[in-house]
Amino acid sequence: MSGQKILLTGVTGFMGGSFLTQLLASSNPDIKKSSFSALVRKQEQADILKAKGINAIVFNDLDDSEALKQAASEHDIVIHSANGFHAASAKALIEGLAERKKTTGGKPVFYIQTSGTSNLADHPITKRYIHSPPTTRVFSDATENIHQYLLDRETAEAYPQRTTDITVTTTGLALDVPTLIIMSATVYGRGTGLFNTASIQVPILTKTAIARGQAFYVGPNGAGEWDHVHIEDLAALYELLLGKVLAGEKVPTGEKGLYFSAAGKHSFKAVAEAVGKAGYELGALKTAEPVSVALEEFAEVLGGNAQLAELGFASRAVTDAALARSLGWVPKKSDADWWASFKEEFAAVLAQTKA
């Protein structure tokens, strides 16, 4: 499958931009022979990408299903990183790939979705859903049917990102388009893309700590646990999977094609302590000690979305990336890199705030 046409979304963002940079610099011969296109919403973004040899396609937004379907129908592989909470865009892109397969007489196509592990998270504060066992559950992408778990959870509690992943898998199966979903937890580090290089989760906590004057954790004890992965290690996973797809290797897809990317684990209390320490050392906070804040209070930071506040910033969602590792993925960043990143992250947010 060398010389394939690959379409990416979200390249102006933190993750999508880093994935594009990784693929453009790849030494994999099949990736080097491929051509890359990107969907963007502004002409000035398209001009920057075109100067780098990227076929930039300007479109309105993710609600423009016809434009997405048309763009995908002109490509062999789609990597969708623009928004993991938008089921309609994912469906349109897969439908476009199905059309591509039909018009090319069955030429292989593949779809890769960027998602997150908040899909798996519990509700330790509201008690709407608690894992069993509540404090030790670890999800494995190699030994569990994660797709079935998402289906079961969705019947009890709809969640846009989970809805999107279910849509990806079921639409792909219905239209004979192989799908892969990469579910990451906290992604940290500075991005390598041409546009936004700031991560999401830790900067939100940092900005809010600066505004409050003190670091914090959500809920009574900050005992929730999540995984983390450096953006460069995550981009390497995308490169690995794409390389295998282009080489014609059989990789798990569809119901079995849900991949975790955990490289380490942390508690939200420890994250709050690291944010506090970084802020105190930089003179931005008067104390390094974090405090507890109510779920409802933090939800206001996320536009009043209490569901996302609990699932994404207070829950337990711990995974084992056994499937990715079995295919040869070896993260290079250590826990030392994770903890060291907080001061760099705080300094970057502080500089942005002052600007």
C-alpha cells in the first residue's frame, strides 16, 4: 500500500499537528512514499501548510458532512483528530472512505480515530457509576472487549466521546471500512505542530490555579487515577500503526481495534501538588499546597459541564496498553519526564497569561 493518499484533520491543534510533524519526518519507506492532505478552516492556515508541501483543503466546519465525505472519498486513509466528541464528522469521513473503496474496485481504506479514556472513567463524586473493583480496575485492550464495554456504558449514560467511538466502530463494520481508535489519557509535553503546541488537561488546571491563586484537585481527596503519555510517544504510536497498515500487515481493527497509549500513571492529588510546587517555585502562587474544590465549582471552568469535569478531572480510568506494546510500541519518556514537565508547562501558561 505504498504511495497512498492520507487525509488528516485537526492539524492546527496540539495532537493532530504533532501527528503530522511525526509522519512528515518518518523514515518509514511506505510513509515517505505517501502524500498528505489536511482539512483546515482558514485560508491562512492552508497557505502555511501548502508551503510545507501539504495539500490543504479549506472547509467550513465539522458539521459540513458533505465536504468531509467528499474529502475522504479522495483519500485512502483518514486520521481524524479534530474533535473526538463529534460523531457526525466521524461517520461522514468513514462514509467517504467507503465510497473511495467502491469507486476504486475494492482498494483498501483505513480510518484512525483520536479518542480518550474518559470514556472508561467512573463517577467517584456523584456515584452515578463506580468501577468494580472500585479502586484497582485496570482496562486491557488485549484481553477485554472494550467496544462492548462502551456499548454497555452508553446504555446507562450517554457521553459524546463514547458515542463517537461507538459510531466509528459500528459504521466501519457496516460499510466494510477497517477502523482503529486510539484512546489516550492525559497527553503532556510541548507539541511539535505548526500551530498550537500546548496540551489540554494540565494547562486547564494550571490556568485555573493561577486565577484562583492556589492549586487544587476536584472532589474531597483527589484520589482518582489516570494514565499519561508524552505527545512524542503518542505520535510515534500513530506512525507505527500507519506504517503497519501501509505495509499490509494485519492489525486489529473494528471491535478489536481499540488501542490504549498509557505510558505511566498518576493521581489527581499528585497532579495538584505538582502544579502547586511549580507555581510556588515560579513565584506565581503563594503556597505550594493544593486545596479541594467542589465538582460544581470546577464545572464552571468547563462551561458548566459537570459530566466532563468529573470524568476528565476526578475519576479513575487506568489502562494497560498491551495491544500497542505487542505491536512494538515502546514509549521513550519516563515518569521523571512527566513530573519534570509541570514547571515547563506552568511557565508557558504563565507567560501566555501575562501576555
